[in-house]
Amino acid sequence: MQHIDDFLDRITMYRLVVYVLLAYVALAMVFAFMGKLSFSATDMVLSLALLLIPAFVVDKACSYYFRAPTNSESWLITSLIMFLIIQPADSIPTALALITAGALSSASKFLFSWNNKHIFNPAALAAAVVSLTALQTTTWWIGNSSFWPFTLVLGFLIIRKIRMIPLFVAFIVASVGLQLLLLAIHQQPLVVAMKGALLASPLLFLATIMLTEPATMPPRRNQQVIFAVLVAVLYVTAWGIGPFIVYPEVALLLGNIYAFAVSPKFRVRLHLQEVQRISDKVYNYVFQPERRFGFMPGQYMEWTLAGVPYDSRGNRRMFTIASSPTEDNVQIGVKYHSAASAYKTTLWRLRPGDVIYASQLAGNFTLDANSSDKLAFIAGGIGITPFRSMVKYLVDNNLPCDIIILYVVPVTAELAYLQEFRAAQSLGVKLIPIVSNEKSPPPWVMNAKLDQRLITQLIPDASERLVYVSGPSGMVDATKRYLRNIGVAKASIKTDHFTGY
């Protein structure tokens, strides 16, 4: 599993989805040649082009007209999804329908939006429009039984990457449970019917590829579970009102309405104020937002840059907000490596006054400042940023606390935000800096390896605390095992993974 995580940590979520969808396209071509699909490879290639070209053109045109940078993989992901769920074209009218779908999918992100946040899953919206208007049929042919073993594996990679297991499990359990109930009520054979419902249906593709689209799902875990159950109920029951039937894409669109209702409804433009070098490799970016917005200490946003040269990592990143909601500006901490991506290279070249866009506020790794729980924060490297937000919030509100912070970096020079943590000592914050790769650190820094023994030594009452762990995936997973071994309840451990791309 660690090898899989190491691979997943080297690529962005969006690029992983692109690779997965391209794998589906390749498999589909193979199955078409083998005669396992009801249409030809030639029709498929033509249909793919009819979706890709208008989606790309409209995406660029809208970006220029609305003066907003678009996400470099977005139009491609949407087009590939539509290719897998809409019947390939076999005539001039159906070809025109695919062109319409491609154009609409890109335009919908700008036309069906609120404060620059789009409301509906663009692939589902375009598919629903061409289907409900009878321009072309949405068959969800990716649900063909030949695909299910691949969907299981490829879908697992996406779920593992974005750590959305609760959402996935909620959707599958609700779908299967309701399907079993309906089969029992109608006295239908369970084994045969459930085999078809699981292995020859859009169920797995919908759950792993489309339900997890970050821009149109709720930001908080409990809301995501409700969202998953709602879509599952609509998908399984397929209610009909006259000629209107809730097909899978419509079920997802109705779920998007709920997600929009409970989600932050904005995309904010921020101007760079200054860049502060706060450690050997970490820089703190201070931005002034065009308007203030609310968030909880520990939450993250998706940050989009214009003018990023195309590379395998795209022009958007998830960064935790390092500032507190009590501050007038918005800050992020960025760690630079010697081989920086095109995104980080562009970020490095920003100067005061330059613009970046932030959206999709989300995250469950948050501080309940009203709780009396004793806390422990364990940070690895740049994973310290959410704790800077939390501690600054406590200081600005003068809230007493009982927090032990274990802050692990390779060398002392990489320690960041020390001033903020020291300012919180009088409130009950105890910072323990730890270096893992330095022979003679200063006396106020511990030279040790983070392991089960060290955690027991430094946090002897860990089982009585709510423990937050933030950092690289390998460090977070290992620390979680250490905590479970020393008696910390699973429900008392909150984790946040920094993949470092």
C-alpha cells in the first residue's frame, strides 16, 4: 500500500483522473475491436473528437471573455467523462448533439454559477440536456460488465488519493441496501438482479469518478455523506414525473443542488501583498482578498494561477490557509524543492499586486475553539500550516488551551512560524521542535526520530487527548499507527495529508 501511496503523492488529483479516464478510453477501444461493445472504434474516435474540440474552444473563449483563468485539465476531464456515458455518434444529428454537449459542458461552468462558483457537475449537466431534449441518448455504456474489474481498481486509486472513503462507502451501502429492499418488496431473484446492479451498471463509475468531483460536492464530511446517500436514493429509485425520469446524471444534478446549498458560494480573487521567507525552504505568501470570507482554522482551498506553462501537474493546487479567520489577509505557506513544478515556479515569480484565485473552501481538519478537550498537534514539515492558523486564532481570541505540539523537520533551518507558537505559550501551548537529520541542533531543539516511543515520552497522556496529525502521507499514516498502538481511540485522531506536489 505504501508503494501505491508514494505513486499517488507524486501526481495531482486532477492528473490522476485524466490518466484513469484515458485508461478507460484505451480499454474501450480494445473492447470495441473485440466486439464487446455495440459500436465501432471508428465511431468512438470520431465521437471523442466531437466532444474534445468544442469543449476546448469554448473553455478558452469563456476564460478570455470572463477574464478568469481556467483549470488546464477541467475541459479534458469533462469531455472524457461525457465520452464514456453518452452513446457515440452514428449520424449527422447525433454528431451535432455531441458538439453541443462539448460546448455546453465548458460554458456551463461560467453560465450556471454563483459568485464564480459553478453549481452543477458539467459532464452530468451536458449529458442530461442532450438526453432530455432527445438529441442523443445517455446510455452510461461504461457500465458494461466488461469494465467492472477495471473500474474497481481505477476507482480505488482515486478514492485513495482524495481520501473520500466515507463518501464512497455511504453511496455504495445506500445504493445496495435500497436495491435489496426494492428487490425483496417486488419478490425478484436477489442474486441475479444484484449481480447486474453491481457489475453491469454505472454504480462504480458514478461513485468513484463523478460523485467525487470536488467543485460540486459539499465541503464537510457529514454533508458529503448526506450528499452521497441522497444521490444513491435518487439513482436507485429512478423516480419519474411524467416524461421526466431521474437517470443517473439527473440524480447527480439534484444532489449538486443540495451540495450548493450547504457549500461556500464564492470564488475569490486575491492580490499578493508580500512574500516572507520564514525558514530555509518555506515561504509565507500574504494576500489581500477582494472581499473577506469566512472559514474555519485548518481548512484548505484550491488555488488557481494564470499563466502556468503546461506540465503534468496543472495550474491548480490545494493549499491549507495558514492565516487565522481573525486576520485581515489570507496566507499560505509554500515549501520549495530544488526541482519545482511549473506551478510553483510561476508562484515564485509573483510580485506584489499580482493575482491568484481561490475557491472550493473545504476540510474537516478543523479546530473547535469552544471545546475543553486537551489537544496534541503532530506536524511534519509543511504540515505545520493548519496549526499556525489554529494557534493564531486562539491567541487573537485570548482562549486558554492545553496543547502539545510536536513539530518534526529534517533540520532546524526548516522550522517555520516559531514566533506565532511562542506567542501562544502563555495560553497553554507547548511547542517541542524535533529534528531528524541534524548532528548538533541548538539546545531548544530535540534530535530524535518520531516513533511510538517518542510520542509516549513526550505526550504521556496521549490517550486522553484529541490528536491532530498533519504532514506527508507516509508520516501521517505511520503516526496514526503509533497512536492507535498506545491506546488513542480512532475517533480521537484527525489527519491531514500533504502530498507535496
